[in-house]
Amino acid sequence: MMAPDYTWWHGFYECKKRFVSFTEGGNDLIKHNKKAYKAIDFPAATGNTTRPAQVFGTGK
């Protein structure tokens, strides 16, 4: 896993690709004077690990 090709394609390249996508999204929001989307009810974001009934049903 120390080979230069493995390090590039499975390390830095993926990191750079995601960073560029993130930066372009932020620049687009600034350009169009929009606010970023905020997921208020994202499952498990608050530490609650209860399965959401909307996704998994009531279990009856």
C-alpha cells in the first residue's frame, strides 16, 4: 500500500476530488447568494441511535 500509484489513486486523488467538489458547491452558493441546505432531522446526528420509524416501520 506504499506504492506511489496506490497512494495517489486511493489517497490524495480522492481527497482532492472531494475538496474540489465541496469548494465548487460553496462558490456556487456564494455566487447565487443562497444559503446551504441544513439537514435538521438527519438520523443519528444528535447521538440518538433509535431506528427512524419512517424508514424501518414500527416493527409490529
